[in-house]
Amino acid sequence: MMLPNKTPGFKGCEIIQSPGNPCVHRAAWVVVTPWKIIANGYVRVENGRIVEVGSNYSGTDGVDHGSGVLMPGLVNVHTHLELSALRGRLPFDKGFKGWVADLLVVRSKLGFPALRAAARQGIAQMLATGTLGVGEISTLGITRDLVASSRLSGVWFQELLGSDDPAPVFELGPFTDQRLGFSVAGHAPHTASPQLLAGLKRASVLQNLPFSIHVAESSDESQFIRTAGGEWADFLTERGIDFSTWPLPARSPVVYLDRLDLLDSKTLAVHLLDVDNHDLDLLVERGVKTAVCPRSNLNLHHRLPCIRQLLDHGLRPALGTDSLASCDSLSMADEMAFAAQNYFDVSAAEILAMATCYGARALGLDSDFGTLEPGRLAKFLFVPAEADTPEHLLEIIIRNE
């Protein structure tokens, strides 16, 4: 497998935000969607929304950004900013359980001030490399205010695991004017009890918010779900966790979550490394949103998600970086470049869609972000780029050239 180079993603990109006065933005290229690219294009905005896109603007007003591209902001659909301080501190040669064990020790030693400082730097890195939307997963709850006070939109998820039914000790919230919502996430099918997962899902449904969960990520998870045994069962037993009432065994983690009535159009299933056609058909039938984190998966599990298989089933997987504990940057440009170098059966347009409109859709923000179609928020990117054709431009964007 190939890793992208270490140059900063989208170097020189500029965040454009026009909250009030009418304005026309012009550039050599406008990416309206990954499948609609306009040469010598313009974007007209009024009252904070895009009202028109087109080509060859004849007026003399507005802003001419020159020989580059106006395009949607990138969406990092799955990350853990609170783990940013762990970059380069954890080896990947101990297996997934060993990595988790090391993570817990190192995270505890670092302390909250260091974790928050690194998370703040992570937010700055994402914004500097073109990410405007995020699905932030926080177990410790220490990044909520950091994300809320930034320029990021998306969903901040309070993640829980264990066996207790969740008490209302955290505040969920609908999308703000910043287009930032506050929801909940279950860690995984094998780390959270059915009662906890059901309670979290109910809480998200009441606020009409997305619910996120890691699914089919590790071999321990799949073995436990399929057999109600194995090393993970021993692990739970040693810690006094009684799973005898859990509806196990099940055919797969995906089928297990469906037994718990957790799969619907507001559920975001992340990773999906160990799935088959039956699982994918079920995800499609339930309308589940999906996300993949290829660089992290390769580091932690030495395998990649089958993106082509997901796409061919009609799923629209979004891209995420996961955390700096499992990859070397929070740059979605790096994630796209990695996908371009390792998925020869996925087109440039599909890769860009996974980092823009599919990510916005997965977080419930597709009416505001993900494309530059009329009606979307006037918050997008200008990226310097020299291209001869739309196809050439797409390659430049996704390969971070």
C-alpha cells in the first residue's frame, strides 16, 4: 500500500464566507459538484447563501480569485480530536488490543490540558487544509467548546461505552446558526451494552440528530458477535461485565445492530472492514449512512475497507481521517491522496464526493454543505490550482498535487 507524501494538504487554500452582503466570486474553475465543473466560473451569493452559479460572468463587480478553483469545503466525517496529542506516541505492531491498551495509558499520563492544547492545534490544521465540516467523536467530552468556538460546522458526538443506561448528564442540541449539532455515539457493538446503545439512539432520535457507531472494525468484535465467545468475551468476564442477556450470537455486527433497531437513516456506521454482501444489502435497506477511514485502518488492522463494494451496493461512503493516534495528519487532502493511490477502481469524482457531498450527507448537512449548488451556505474554498481540463483539475485536487 502507498502512503501520500507529507506536504500540507491544499496549501494556500482560502476559506470564503459571505454572511451578508451580495457578492460574486469568480475563478478559473468552479466545482459545483464532483460531476459538474465549470470553466471560467462564478458563484453569486446573497444573504449568506449561494443563489447562482455559472460561467463567463460579464459584470465588473465582485472578487476575481484568479487561476484556481472555487469548491466545496471538505468534510472529515469521523475523527477524535481529543487524541491529537498521541500523534507518533503509539506503535502499530502490537495488534489492535495492544494499541488500545497503550492509548489508555498514554492518554491518562498526558492529562486534559495537553489533550486540549493538541486538539486546538488539530482544529487549526483541519481548517488550514480545507476542512469545514467535521464529525468529532469525544469520549472525554473535552473538545465540545473547542469545536463550538471554531469555524467548523458538523456534529460533535459524545461517545459512551460500557453497560449503563445513559443518564441525561450531557446536553444534546440541534444545529446552531454555525450549523454545528451536538449528538451522541455508541462506541461499538462489543463495547457497549444493548441497553446503553438503545438509550443513546433514543436520545439522538428525540433531537433528530445523527447517531454514530464504530461497526465491523476488528476481528475481536466480529468473533465476539458471531460466537458470544473468544478473547473479547474473556475480557468482559474478567471485568465482571455480564453479557448473557445480550442477543448473541448474531450473524455479524451489522445484523446484531439491526436486532437492536439501531439501523436507520440517521445512523452513521463507521469503518465496515468486516462486512459481506448481506450486511451491505441490509445497510442499504435501512438507509444507513456509512464512513471509512482507510489510512487509519491500514495502520491499525493492516487492511482496507472495500470502497468499490460499498459504492456498487448504492451506499455513499464518506471519508474520515480517524485520529492522530492512528494516522499522521487530519488533512482530508492527505486522505483523498491515499485513496487515489490505493483504490484504482474508484474514480476521482467519487473520491472527491466522499470528502465533500457524501460527508455532508452523512452528518445531515447536505442542504448546507457538500456542493456549491444554489441554496447552500456561502462558505466554501478557493484553492490555487492550474488545470487544463475538468479531469485534470479533479486529479490535482484528489492527489494533492
